[in-house]
Amino acid sequence: MKLYILVLFSVFCSVAAEEDERLPNKCEVCKFLTVELQDALEKTGRSKEVLEVGEVLDTGKRRRKIKYNTSETRLTEAVDDICERILQYSVHAERPGSLRYAKGTSQTMATLKNLVHKGVKVDLGLPFELWDEPSVEVSDMKKQCETMLERYEDVVEDWYFHHQDQRLENFLCQNHVLKTSEQECIKEAWKGDMGTKGGDKEAGSDSTQEQGTTHDAGEL
């Protein structure tokens, strides 16, 4: 048992060291920015609320009515905390490429927590209550997200008002932010953990990636 814990801890330390050197690249930042923004907008896309804009004053003119789901207000509300949502992600170092970023506890951390709950002493150099705090990697992605969103704000608005027939991921990342040589992570899609029914079922064909795979924020 002691040998198992020692080996597991050594593996974890090795993974942690790699994570310190593996900050998110531009492709990964753009990918998850668009995943979260698209998800936020989809949650309000069916609203039938109508907004009244403009001031009447003494002109006698009526206030203009616009649909909420096509309004600038909806976009503003969605964008407001979009980069903050990046902090909900964890680093799943056992996964390749951009798939290392996902919500939920990684396999390595889940194993270590399970040992703690069984009474095994595991020393990671920080208090147990801080184990779930955003990693350096995730915090860096949030900062890059804020910078990217500020720089490409006009592009996002152009997509929202004129190009929603296209995936935001394609319109923003592939057409404006990334060079062709920087777009590799866009093609990466989660196919489920190895050995699970979901993984076997979803791993069938790569043709779905070529046709434009959608990424649900909940599964990433």
C-alpha cells in the first residue's frame, strides 16, 4: 500500500510539474471562450421577452420595441462574466491537447481525494481545502480570455448581429484570431473516457469533426 501511494504521488508530482510549463495557447483560449459564450447565448435564445428602448420625452414618439433574443442587451449580459466561467475548469492532465481543460475533477485528483477520505495522508504542499482552487494554468486562461475578448469585441458583435448562421468558434477563432497553423485544437473533440459506453459509441467516426463538431460546455 505504501509503495502504491509513493508511486501515485510521484506520478502526480510529475504531472504537476508539466502543468506549470504548459500554459494554454491562443487556440485553446479562443476555443473555450467561444464554447462558454455560445452556451450562455443558447440558454437565453428562446426568450420571448420584448424590450422597449428610447426615450419619449415631449416628442410624442413611442418607445421602440425590440425582441430580447436579438438585442444588444442579451449579448452584453452573456459577455459580462464569460471569462469568469473559465475558472470552473480543471486541468485533466491525463487527456491530450485542449481536452485537458474540462469541468469536473480530474482522474488524478479524484484518486488522491479518495485516498484522503480513506484516511491516507497525502501531502501536496498546500491545504486540502485549496485543492479545488483554480490552477495557475486555468487562471492564465481566464486572463488571456479577457484580453482576447477586449481585442475582438467588434468581431463578436459582428457575428452576433449578422453571422449567427455560423458557429462562433469558426467565425471568431478560425477567421479572425488564429493563423491556419494555430488551429489544431479546434478539431479536437471529447469522445468519452476509454472503456465507457459513451467513449465507445462516440469514437466511431472522425467525419463529424470535419463537418464541424459542436462542443457542449457541460461535457467539456
